[in-house]
Amino acid sequence: MSTVTILGSTGSIGLSTLRVLRGLRDEFPVYGLSCRASLDVLEEQVREFRPAVVAVSGSGPNGSVDISEIKKKFPGTEFLEGEEGVTELASRPVDILVSAIVGAAGLRPTIAAIPHVKRIALANKETLVMAGDIVSDMIRDYGVELLPVDSEHSAVFMLLKGLNPVDVRRIVLTASGGSLRDRSAEELRHVTSREALAHPTWNMGNKITIDSATLMNKGLEVIEAHHLFGFAYDDIDVIIHPESVIHSMVETGDGVIYAHMSVTDMALPIMNALVYPDIRGNSFGRLNLAEVGSMTFRPYDRERFPALDLCCRVGRTGGTGPAVLNAANEVCVAAFLEDRISFVDIAAIVEKTVSGHHITARPDLGDILDADRWGRAEAERFIDAAGVRN
Ligand code: MG
């Protein structure tokens, strides 16, 4: 039996994790759940999975969420409040922590968990984007297993297990290209948040769906892959593969390319992160290649989607740069979803914010959190200016 805590249980990955756990409940009892504010969903989850501890980050002295009613309904469950409550839950010992909070908010609790858990199933890529060096050092020092839940990285992880590391020449992350992959540069200027939210192959949360459309998501994934697998940026490539059948590839020195194929359902990488090194049957579907019929590939367009190259540049330089990039992007995506800026403003403002940042090399966690705050404030300034223009 392995106990599990899920940070971000009411989000897209959290819901998929509980869908997987529903079939594995005897082996993986739920110890803790956390969410920000979705109390209705949380209530259903507590009723079904009976966690010992629940944390609600949006409640407490600084929050607006009132948990007094839900607390009364579950007198046997311990409730923690605020961001500190989530971090406290993360530092309670369990076998597996599923880190599925969206965005920079996932960094602190994930770091807090490292000394107290055996395995981290990491869906929160920002943890590695913002603090990859710090997290990698801690993971090594505490002997924790870090299993990627991101579908591309899960694919690479599984492929690398079968190969001798010295034989691997490069990894290739596939990208669907997002909802706007076929729009012209001119069309991208006028695209609405509704159009951008219609992802062609994956059903995900709003933030990551917009990041897929800008290719910022793929850029963050390159940085994530660099930290997870230790490959130099020059040895991590990206290719557009609209069908999303191949989740990523690994090329060995002899030119052979190994590809990982499956249905597009996040339940699969989640299950693999839980049961690894086992392989289990699944109830969520198998790939039928005859139905797929054909697969296509093409290079990504650097002009229309500048965010990917920007991420690679900022990742290479390292230090506090990636934290600023991530912070500016989070603020810009939120502003785009509120129709405060245009689609093309997202990458433009992130670039402007990053270029004005004075990078701290070898930052500690405090430097990274400062850079995150600075990046948010600076991007907000550019957003206000862009709003006047639009
Ligand atoms: Mg991904």
C-alpha cells in the first residue's frame, strides 16, 4: 500500500488522478487533498475518498473562501487553511505526492514535500522551470524519486529506461501546435480567448491550453526536460505533430528514433507515475493505429510563435530568468483571458519583461520568489500600457 496526497485535486490533473485512483484504491489510499476554492468539487472528493487531511489555500485570514460549512460536514477530517496550510499538508509524510497545482503557486509546497515523501509525481512544471537546480539537488540529497506526469516527459522517461544513457543523442518533444497552429500572423493579432481555448487534441485547464496555443507550454517543457533528464538545450528538439499520437521521441547515436505512442489521456502518465516500475492494464482506452491512419510532422514556426525560442534562450541563461519568464507569462495569460491584451501581446510582453530583468546567477529560493514577484509587477505594467493601446 502507498499513501497519496494530491495538491490541486480539483484541477484538471487532480480530477484525472482521482479517476485513476478510483480503480486502485486498495493499493493507493488518499491521505490528503488540496484545492484553492472549488469547495463543491472538493466536498464530493472528500465524501468519496475520505482523506485524513484537506487544505484549502483560498481560505484563512488572507483568503475569501469560507470553509466553515464543509468542515461541519466532515468532523473526522482535519482542515488546513491558506497557502501555509497547503505547504503544511505537503510536508506530512506520505509515499507519493502528486504535485498538480497550476503555476508558480505549486513551487513552495512541492519543495516542502521533498524531505517527507518517497516519490513525487510532478505535473507542476513550474517547479522545475523556476527552481530546477535547487529542486534537482534536493531530490538527489533526499533520495526522492521524481516521476514526470507531463505526457511528453512521461514518454521520454519510459523510453530512456530501455536505453543506455551514453547511447542517447537527443530527445524530441512533440507538440500538437495548439488551437491556433494554422492561423496566419495577421489572424493571430485578432484571435479571441474563446478560439484559443479550443484545443484540438488535449482536454486541459485554461492556462495550459493558452500556453499550448502560444507554444509557451512547449518552451516551458524544454526547460523542464533539461532539468529532468540532464540534456543540454542543444540536444532537446521540438517538432509539431498535430495528431498527438506520439508523445515524444528519443534518438540514439546510430540514428534510430524511438517513439512513445498512446491515447491522449492524462490518466496514462498519471497511472505510470503511481505504479512505476509496474505496467498496468487501463480502462481508459487503447490506441488503434488503423483508425489513426496517418501521422504528420513539421517544424514549428519561429516567426508566428516566438515564445518557444524565447524559453530556450532564457533557459540556457538560467539563474532567475526562467522564474521571471514564467511569472510574466502567468500574468499575461490571465490578462488575455480577461480580454485585456491581445494574443500576440502575450509573448511580446513576456519578452520585454525578461529583457529588463537583471539576472541573479545561482539563486536561492528567496531570490527566485523575489524574481517571481518582480516579473509579475513588471508584466502588469506592460499590460496596462498595452491595454491603453488596444
Ligand atoms: Mg505536456
